[in-house]
Amino acid sequence: MFLVIAMLCSQLHAKVIHQYFQKIESNGNHIGYAIIKEEHLADKNQIIVTSFVKTNQAGGDITEGIKAYSEVSDLKPISYQYTLLVGEKSKTIDAVVRKGSLFSTVSDGKTKKTLQNKISENAFFSTFLLPKLMRKGLAVKKNFEFEAIAEEDGTLSKGRLQILETTKIGGIDAYKLVNDYKDNRFYSYVSSDGKVLKTENPITKLNTITVKTKAEAVGNIAYPEVILKTMFGKVP
């Protein structure tokens, strides 16, 4: 079920832009963690965003991985690999963009199908929303309407992001953003250099907070080192 991820080669010449751990909470209870990495692969002129999410039984026993590639100049989408494991059920998507269409091979471990969806010229992978916003610049009351491809299903949806105010998170200056996308609304707190410090979802009551150590994010939740080494190049 992790075959797609296992086939990925580590990027030996990539420059890391950000890499950090997030603690996931539900109603104040620690239910999981996330690892985020953004890097620049100069020899291929690409930006790569890798994310990994793991939750415990209280959080649904979810393991989710995304590795997405975009062009450096305008963050045009190139390809991505997505893997989801919920209990014993799995889903993988291997997708590539060619001539204005997203071609996706979707598998549940038993059956496999290939889909083709037209995408707009300005579309990008949703994983790249924050890097895209950073290119436009952070400023209070600035709005950003967009069309993004959701990695979990390969669909294109419209969204809107607004920068509401400046604040502080853990003593760090941050911008408070509200993001409406795929019939969902959540708030993000972003540092001036493009690092997500905190997120809040008033509907699901799920929050994330960026923490300083792996131990604080992971707690006693499983930490699959073999998978992580393949995804991130080395165990984070």
C-alpha cells in the first residue's frame, strides 16, 4: 500500500526551505502529529512539498502522506503522490499534469482506475497554497481567490483566502488567515517567512500547533521510520 511512496528517491541536492513538526489536537486532546517539509531542487528547477500525518485511534487511526512537485518560477503543478491508510483500508493516487489535464491513477489495493480531469491554467496543488501566497506577499486585508487541486481526490475546487490581522503565536509575529476551500473553513497563523505556526478549524474542532521538538508532536503515537525515511530522505 506504500509502494508509491517507497519508489520515491531521496533528493540529495535539495535545499530545505522549511521543515517542522505540528501537534494535532481535538478538543484539547493530543490525537496526532504532522511533519511538513518544503524544499528547492535546483537542478530540476522544482519546489517540493512533503507532508505526513499520523493519528491515534481517537483521531481515526489515519496515516496520510503527500509528496508534490511544482515548477519554481510560478508553482505550476507537475506531479504528486498521495497515500492514505485508515485502519485496514488504503488509497493511493499517482498523478501527473500534462497539456492542461491531470492524469491520476487511483488504487484501493484491490482495484485500480485512471482518471483525466481538465484543470485551469492558473490551478496549483493545494499543498502549495502558502508558497503561492508568499509569492504575492503578506499584508492585512489582502484577499486571494484561487483554484487548487485537492491531492486527496484529484479534483479542482475554487477557494478564497483572506489575511485578517497581525498577532503573535508563542511570541512570534504572525498573520491570521481565514481559508475557505471545499466547503470547509479554517484559520491559519503564519510567520512572515511562510511557516504555519497554528491552525484552527471551528467546525471539526481540530487544531494544529507547531512545536519545537519531535517528542512534543509525536508523544506515544507510532512513528514509522521506514516510511518517513523514504518520504523525507532521512528520518525527521
